[in-house]
Amino acid sequence: MRPARAAWLGAVLAAALCACSDEGGRLEGSVTSLLDLNYDRAEAQLAEGELAVSFVTQQGTGTNIVLKVSARVADMLPEGYTGSLDVNLAEVLASGAQRGAVGRNVLDEPARTFPELRLGGLKVKALPSQQGQRISGEFHVTFVNGTHTYSGRTIFGSFEATVP
């Protein structure tokens, strides 16, 4: 291969690799036939005993939360713990509330509620602890059967999230 052609091919490959990133993607599951679950980036936060992973898109100057998976984890974390965590989102706590919750907040879309979880899990390889940190993990949820639009449906995905 001639040097000029090799340099051009190298530049094209480098541009293609830089254009790809681990940001953005699409969540999967049977809910995707009802809702657009494409997102630009994922964000993770641990605050006031709640671990939350939000899948977001930008819309103008605002931010849409395409999906937020959150879990009450205060009782699961020893002081100063920053390691991995595997949460049963469908677990019912002593208060009667479920440990996990799923939400959505998208501009120009009616407020969405989701049924309780029949099954669900959220795994992170490390807890979010400092701004700019990247964490990875996965989640899956199956909603209870019933008459709600999302009854019996699923959502799942893996993520690389940034702590805002």
C-alpha cells in the first residue's frame, strides 16, 4: 500500500473510532414497542440512601429522563462501602414499599406511571462516589401482570454511566 493511501486509511479509521463512544444506546424489552427507549447518555447517583441510574436525552435546553431505575439501598451499605452492589428491585421492604422503582419524565409527554415490579435486578460494579466517575452495570425489570398498559412487560439493558 502506498504511504499516502495508508495515511488516509489510518485517518479514516481513527475518525470512525472517535465517532463511536460508549455513550448512548437503546434499552431493550417488550416496553420498546410502546415507548422510545433510545438515550444519549446514562447518569448514576447515590444520594440519601438511593441509588439511581438515569438514561437521558437532551431536548433543547432541557433534559428528558427516558428511564430512571432507582433503588433504596441505605440498609444495604456499610459505612464507606464503594464496591459492587447487586439489588433485588422487587424486594418488599418492612415499610411495605418495593426496594426498586422505575420512572420516566419526557417533555411534551403525559406523565407515565409503571406498575409494581414482579422481578427486577440492578447490578453495579462499583458505587458512584465522585463527580465524573464512570460506573458500569446492568438492570432488568418485569412488571406485574394486570390491566395496566405495561403489565407483564419487560425492560432491560447494560450501561456505562457517569456521575454528574
